[in-house]
Amino acid sequence: MRLDPATLADLALAFLPDSYVRACLLAHRATPLGMGHGTTRFSSPVAAFKLLYIAEDLQTALAETMIRDRFENRVRRRIGLGEVTAWGATEVSANAPLTLIDLRTTGLLRLGVSTDAGRAKAHRLGRVLSAAIYDRTDADGVLYLSRLTSATCCAVYERGVGKLSATPVEDVVTLEGLVPALRGLDVEIVR
């Protein structure tokens, strides 16, 4: 993938996320900033690096992890309480500014990259772009808009995670914001 170094440098910004939200399965509660290799939007196509995803609010964190596209073409939008109880959330803040490549507005267009890299259901182009950014810059990650809620999200490379701190993971069912967050997504919890 061809990327202009000057454009990448221009898109790099110092970003200090404060009280961003990470949703994770409670099985990973002991490692709120833990990472693994995956097949997510900006993960490495060849397992060369790990990522941590955080969102600006609980609604987006849940949409990006627990909900995703499961309710497409469905009028009844219900999720079982048993499934919800498997999830936790933590607040993540930066102790020092992260250097992130800003893809929220015109970044993809300016790089000459298909907007599918940041906004399509398929992740192939996003993964190729992320690998190119990782290899050609010292950026800590990318800043992008959730394709599900349009809220700001960060994909932080493992090299930037040392700048982050997290609160203990809490069960999402105990969070005061859970019902409003799901209601905003037109999702109902059922027993």
C-alpha cells in the first residue's frame, strides 16, 4: 500500500483519551489492558502486532463488541441477560499523549485509501492500512469513527499501551449507563 510520508506526518496528532471505555469479556478481567492477535478492523494481517480498542462512550464500546451486526434485518432486538453478564467494562485514560493517525474525517481520502478501510464491514483493507502505518511510522495507533455509532474510537498498538492506565474491570450489568446505552441502540435485555 502506497502512503505519502508527509500526509501521514500531517495526520499524526497528540491525543489524550480520558475516561474512554473498553468492553471486554469478564474472562479477561484480570488484564484490563491485555491484548491478543485477532482479525479485527485494524489488526495485523500477519500477527506482527497487537491492538487495544477503546471508545469514547459505553454505548459505542458495547456496539463495537457485544452488539455488532447481529440485529440486521430484525425487528426484535433482544439480548439475553446471560450473555450480558459475561461482559465487563473498564475506563481507560492516557498518562501521556498518544501519537495517533487521525482517520476520522478526511484522513483516508488524503491518503488515497478506500474509505472501506475504516468504515466497511469487511476488515481486509483496514488491516492492510494499519500494518502500513505500523511499519512506516512510530505512531501509537489510529483514531477513527465507529462505523456503528460514528463516535470516536482509538485502536492503540501495543507499543503505545504503556501510556495508558485502566480502572478495574466492572461487570457491565452493574453499570448505571448500561440500560441507557442499550436503549440508545434499540436493544432490550431479556431474562
